[in-house]
Amino acid sequence: MNCQPLLVAILAVILALFFRTWWQIGPRVDWSPRPVEPILEQCPTDKAPLLVFGATSMLGKYIIEAFHEDSGLCIINFGRSKCELCNINVKGDLRDTRHVDRVIAHFKPTSILTSVKPPLLGIHYRTFIELNLFAMVELIKLAKKHRVHNFIYVSSIAASGHYHHHDTASEDDEAPYYTDYEAPYDVSKRFAEDFLLQQHEEGVFNAISIRTSGIFGGDGDPYDYIRQPIIAGVETPPIDSNYAGNIADALYVVHKTLLEKPHLGGQFYYYTGDPMSEIDKSRMVATETGKPLVMIPMWVVDFCREWGHWMRWDPHTYNLIDLFRMGNVQQTFNQTKFHKAFPTFKQKYTNKQALRSIYGEHDMQNSEG
Ligand SMILES: *[C@@H]1O[C@H](CO)[C@@H](O)[C@H](O)[C@H]1NC(C)=O
């Protein structure tokens, strides 16, 4: 008997499974509805309740640091993890709309701030749609139903389309059609943002969206590669990026200003930081830390991009190939409108200062101690 075809078939299956594991992380449903339980905690009556979604994310931590200085606020964290600086913690998943409804009904927040997004890599299309889109739309509807006054949405340049070239683009530029978007992350952010801004009613439901970009701030940001012992450098077009601490300060100013000037709502604003190419970031951190910088030839990058995209096992799950492909599209924005609307905001750190403090000295201290 000739066993060879069988062996080849088995080998093919093993190889396929290996590739699948290597290339993708499978989708999973990782939440279930919370049981109906009475909520016992309450905000002091002299403080304005602020309900935050995403308070424990990388950006969220900076946001809470900026907001918790304001003693007039009672910060309620709704999420899976505990937020130490928040006044009240409520465990839950944003997709658990009935639970969200009960929480809003109980605390009657004056303002809601959302800084939620699934991790960028290894996430299935479905999660982006469920979390960024469906859950967000339901939250916005609930906020309006329960007469929440202010809704601050942390949006992203993703809403402008990561695969669309932007050269000092502004808010007035023509927006892509939903059907133009390639990335589920992008179109889900855009759709939810549109929905929110349509709900804006001056003085009744003040909705605002701030489009941010390339956020770095330490653990959990997309610039992990700068932490490796050898830094790989790639020539890419400039992409605006920003320090999480600046964004948090900006959001606090947005929150304060919106209370006084609700007519600023109903719109989105670009606050995307400074244009800085990846290679400039890599060079700076390499110089600061004394780590070697290895340039990857462009043909290798292009080959990985094209070939990796072509040989995808599951096109519905986001992976490194997507980051590579997005990194090749220029993203710079004109932030005049933001600074005009929020003149009291002054950025404390340049990108260089922030990168130096996060990756430079920090890493050098680690290697010395
Ligand atoms: C940015 O926008 C402002 C006003 O909208 C304009 O005056 C300025 O020239 C723009 N800057 C660039 C670099 O396009």
C-alpha cells in the first residue's frame, strides 16, 4: 500500500494549522451579561458624575490622571479592570447594553467620556463592529435617553481612513464613503462618530469627537518595537503621533470648554500631534539608548506587505501585515480648528521630549540598574 498521499495530506493539515496559529489569533466571545444586582455606591451630591469607558486603557490612565485633579468631579469607571484613581468602579463590558442602561440610570452622569477600542492586533472584524459600532451606538442612545448633558468621544484618524492619503488634511475635506473603507476599525469608528454627532442638540446633548492618532505613552502603545534590544528601522511617510499625556490634558480642556461653549459640539476636531516618521522616532530612541538601529531595506518591507496580504488565511482578523500596510500611507492633519476652538489648551510636551522620557531615560535607567 502506498501511504505517501496520506502522509502528504497529514503534513499539509499540520502545516496549515501551524500557519493559522502563527498568522492569526482566533475570534472569541469573551463576555457574558452581568446579573441584575442593586448598585450600592453613589456619587456625593456636590460633585458632577463623569462616567468613563476605557479608563484603564493606556490612554485612559493618562485621562484619569488629568481629570482626577478636578475635585468637582466624581469619576465612575465602567470596565473590566479596576481604576485606582477613579471614585467609583463598576465592572462590566460595554457590549452588555442592559447593564450599561442600569448603570447610567443609577448614576445619572452629567458627562460621559469614551476612550474605548479593542486591541489593534489579533482582533476579528466582528469585535470591531460589536464594540466600536453597535455597543457605542447603543451607549449614545442610552446617554441621550437618560439626559446626559455632555458626551466626549475619543475618536481616531482611523475615522478618516488609514488607507487614504492625508497631507495636512482638515475637517472640511470630503469624507470617504463607508464603502471606501478597508479596515473594520476605521469604518466602525467613523460610523459611531457620525451617529454621535448627529445626536448633538446644543444645550441638551452636547456631543463632540476628537480625532487623535498614533498614541504613545508606554506599556500598551503600538511602539513596542522601540523597546527591543535592536531597533528595526523602516523608511515610511510621516504619520502624526502624539503623547498620551498631551491628549489627556487636551480632553480635560475640551470637557471644561464644552460646558461653557456647547455650540462647539456636533463636530469633530483633529488633535493629532506632530508629524514624525517612524524612522525619526527609531533614530531618536536609538541615539538616546545607544541601541543599534538596523535599517530594513524597502524591498523586504514591500515584499512582506504584498505577499503577507496575499497569503492571508483569514482576511477578517487584523494583524501585523495591516500595520505594515497602513504605515505606508501618509497621515498628517491640520489642527488649526482644534486650537482655535480650545485656545486655553497648551501642549506641555513635544513628541521628542515625550519619547525621550518614555523610551530614552527609562530604558537607560533599566539597563544601568
Ligand atoms: C491650516 O488651516 C488654516 C485655516 O483653516 C490655514 O490658514 C492654514 O494655511 C492651514 N495650514 C496648512 C499647512 O495647510
